[in-house]
Amino acid sequence: MKARKTHKKSASSGQVRIISGRWRGRKIPVADAEGLRPTTDRVRETLFNWLMHDVAGSRVLDCFAGSGALALEALSRGALHATVLEQDRRLAAELKRLYQQLDASADIIQTDALQHLQTPPAAPYQLVFIDPPFRQQLAEACCQLLEQQHWLADGALIYLETEKELALASLPANWQLRKEKIAGQLAYRLFERTPQP
């Protein structure tokens, strides 16, 4: 699937910008890769306004990293550490170089996210980004694995970006919707994980 033309690109096509924090204004290169559609500056700005008081000190998991902009924005704003999953070998290598240049506290793992999430983590995460390629049945499977394999701390916040027509029929019952917005062809939502009884 090609990057969709329905959203406006950031100021320079092939770049996204860190909006705030330590690397504010820094432009991040975006590779030309099939299915890659970085979250726009406007959507990221809305998301991080939602997360304003929840990023600093958090452990972050980015399940489908792409450009790496979501995890980098979180680290720029004081997140403690990020685990960044990216299946594409070339994109993962570029992310490693970028994060090393910035001296960002992150593990970049070149892997299939759904396979990786089948093994429980050493410690749970407080903030999770799920922005998979559209129309590949990845979003809900990812959500279920995060819950089943104990990737999420109690009170964890989960950002989910999908095509707007996706019904989301099988999300974990203990995820409470906190925020929701539609922008063009995409829907983006913020959930909070409540403890299982």
C-alpha cells in the first residue's frame, strides 16, 4: 500500500518535525517505503496535548515505528526509555542511526511486531503507540497481544491510529476510551488500561 495522499504532508515531504521538548524543531527524515504514512505534525500535536502530563518518566513502546517520530517525540518530552519495533530492515537500520545521533535512550528492534509481542516483556510499559499499516488486520491483533502477554502497566495509555472505517470490534474490555478524533481518512484514539479484576 502506498502512502496515502489524503493527508497533507509536513512542511517538507520526506521529513517530519519534532514539535516540543529536548529536540524541538529537529527534522527527521522519512524514507520512501511502501505503506509508510507518518503521523502528521497536526495529529502528533493533538496527541501530545492529550498526553501532556503523562509522558515524562514513562517507558514507551512503539509497535509499528515507521519514521520513529512518535517515540522520538515522547523521548524529547522526557520519556525515560523507548522500545521501538520496526519490521522493515532498512527502516530499522535508519532508525538505529537516527536514535544514536540524538543519543536517545531506546532499543530499536527489527522484528514483526505481532511475533515480538507474543513473548511477555521484562517490565510493562506506561505508554504505547500503535500505528500499523492500514487494512492489514494488525491493529486489533496487536491490542489483544499487548493485553494477553502483560505488556501494559495498570493505567497505561495506548494510542491507536487506524483507518476511520475500522470497526474495532474486539478491543480488550478493560481499555477505556479517553479521547477520539477523526482527521481525513484516519481515526485516532487514546485509551487507558484499567486493572483486570
